[in-house]
Amino acid sequence: MAKNKTAQYGPWWKASWEKILFLILLAAFVLISPGQNIYLLAQSPDTVVLPPWPFAVPTPAPYPVNQTGWYPGTEITATGVVVLDIDSGVYLFKRNETMTLSPASTTKLLTALVALENYNLDDIVTIKNTANNGQVMGLVPGERMTVENLLFGALIHSGNDAAWALADYYPGGVPKFVEAMNQKAKELHLTSSTFANPVGYDDPGHKMTPMDLALLGEAALDNTVIAKMVAIPEITISDVTHTYFHPLRNVNTLLGKIPGVGGIKTGWTEEAGENLITLVERGGHRVITVVLHSQDRFGETSRLIDWVFGNYRWEELQPE
């Protein structure tokens, strides 16, 4: 008869003492070691370690701060006003910024953007219809003019005939060009504005808000061709045969008069009143001012510029 295994080999723990000792030491090592579980670490805000960004984080633009707390009042007669610090995107002042008003010839900024998206600067346009009311550069029927020179006429001299010629050159003519203008307005998020013509004639379906005009001005200035043209005080252009010459003078009288002013567009009709969108740059800070339905667009824009740079300072925001 076989002997009992316990009697033969002794107690089981004596035969396995080495394994038991190893397990005890392993358990002790785990208990005294510092925790390394990433999920446990993430629960403690003091010990979270974030991975580095895979790209450079841009430095915030200097933030404008009103030092005095004073804002324009009744000395600014314009119905709609917007003052925008371009680089920070901060609105320094707004009045009736969402009211729809007649933009008049400030419309030509959108006309220029659509033209530049669809034409080459050296495309040659044969002038057809020159019957335009208001401000004109004096185009002659049958005259052949480059797109670039028509843009000079529309943006510097605010020539209605130049803007109309650019629209008439579009496939499908002026109606299709106006459709393209409204499509471009949607792309620029001019959500409260509609356009009925390329010139800025008063029309129930041709309206803009001061806020939308500021956004349009910012988009126009991002185009190097427009930014260059709107800052030119005067220039003389000709047709391609050098037969007809057109002296152009910028309607914006603040150019060369107010330090830092670099354009961008005027507008006037009896319904619209005096309109002006202006870029001014001082000390590395770029500011857009918009006045719509003003009684003194140049004087009020000048006062707004003085107010901005007399009351605001720009603070550097440091990441924590």
C-alpha cells in the first residue's frame, strides 16, 4: 500500500518555499513602487504632463485697451459706425452695426474682388455702355482698356463707368456679374448684405451693414492689388493704343493729409449720405473705420482716428 504523499514529502509549503518567497518579494516591490498608471496620473491636475504641440503656437496679437473709458458720442453724426482693430479682431467702437444702409460706391470693393477672381489684369475690355450717372472717369465707347486700368478707375476715381465696364465684361453680362457678387458676399460671410448692381446705385435690394462693410474692407486689403490701388492719391492711365488719357484723382481727401491713412473707399448718394471706409496704420497697429450715412465723413473719420490713438494702448498678452 502506497504511503501518504504528505508523509512522504512533508508539508506542501516546505516543498514550495522558494516560490512563495518570490511571490512575497514581488508583491512587496509592486506595493512600494511609485504609481506609473497614465490614467491615474491624468486624474491629478498637478501631475498631468501634456505632450508638446506638433506645430508652433502663434503669438497672440497685442490687445487694445481703452485707457480712459471714453467713447464717441453725438459729435459723430454717422448713423452706422464700426471701428475695428484688424490684427486682434477687436471692435473698438460700434453703432448700429447691424443696420442695413445704402453703401453707395463702397460697393466697388466687392466689384473689384469679383473682377480679380475672374479676369487677368492684362485682359482687354472694349467699352460698350458709358451711360452712367454720378462719378465717371470719362470712358469713350469703343475704347479698349485693360482690366488693371479699369480697376484704377473704379477704385481711385470711383468711376461708375469703369465698374460697369468690368461687370459687362463678365460672361452673361452685368446680371451674371451681380450674381457672382452676391455669391462672393456669402463666401465672405457678409450675411446681412445684398447687392443689385456693381456700382452702388441706390436700390431696395442693395444694402450693407456697417459690420459687413468692415469685413469687406478687411478682405479687400488682403488682396495686394486692391491694397496698392486704394492708397494711390492720383494717377493718369490710358487705353491700349495711348489715344485716350484719363487723369484719376482719389476721392478720399484724407490720403496724404492724415498720417497713416492708406485708403480705402468712399461712397455717396442722396439716399446713402456720406460713406467712408478707411485704413489707418500707426505704430504697427492697423485699424479700419467705417462711417455710413454721415454728414461729414472725412471730419468724423479724422476724429475717430484721433480718438483711437489717443485713448487706446495695445497690451502684449503673455501665455500662462
